[in-house]
Amino acid sequence: MNVLTTARLRLIPVDTRNAHALWKLLQEPGLREFQDLPKFDAQGFRRSVEQRERRLRPGSLGRFEWLMYRGSETRALGWVSLRMQERDPESGEVGYSVIESERNQGFASEAVRAIIAEGFSAARLARIRAFCIPENVPSRVVLEKIGFTQKATLPHGAMVHGKPVDVLAFVLER
């Protein structure tokens, strides 16, 4: 996977060398408000990252993640991911989160745009999907601003805090 740069961000691929930084970031307050994140300990998370495919290309499967850094700063302000599944090899699913102190500054939009470009070029995806719960208005704004179209509401499409919740499904075609 490539290091991606935008006007304000460096997106560093997550691998075994920096998996702990992402695991630590995932423990930040507020990141689990609208999504259930994996409940790994640091070692278990590193092992899961170790088993991932390392090269994003057509036909890739699994989760590809990048840590978000502002400029040359060394503290991650969020993460962004692209996941591909075997059942739909022409589609990817984007996910993202920014720590509370860095929200509302356009970082999620900037990072997601970079990941979309990478997915369309490196993996040659035809479409990218995104999902969020209706209450996550900031995420919906990010997706709509980028050009995603809401396609459906999936009743009880996810679990958050151990409870089923409805999910809005969005898509962006290449």
C-alpha cells in the first residue's frame, strides 16, 4: 500500500510496525459512539493486521487501513479504511473516524477522497460503498459532500453497543 498525501494530510498504511498506533487510537473516547469496533487487545490486533493482504490491487480482499496525520505531526488524528469482500470484487467499502478534538475541520472528507482515488486507481474498483447510522449526521454530511448517494436504509443492519441499529447505505460510482 502506498503512503497517500493530500493538501494537509499524510495517510500512512497500517502494518505490523504501526498497528499499535491504530489500536491505541481506537481506544480514544468518542470513536465508538456510532460503531462497534473490534474488541482486540493490542497483541490480538497486531496479529490480525499481520494476516492482512499488503498490496492493494485488483482482486484484493480484506481490510486496508491508513492512519491520518496532519503534515509532519507524529500524533494520529484518525484513520480511514477500504475493505473489499469476495462476494463483490468490483466494490469497496470505506470507513473512517477522526478523534473528537480534530473533528469539523474537513480531515475526514480529505482522507476519504484520497482513499476513493486510491481504490478507483490501484484496485480498479467500479464503486465504493459507505454505511452509517442515521444519527451520525457528521458522517452523512461527509459522504454527501464527496458525492455519495444514499441508496437504502437497512433495518437492523449493524450492532452498536450490543444493540441492533438501522444503517444508511451510500454508494459512489467511478
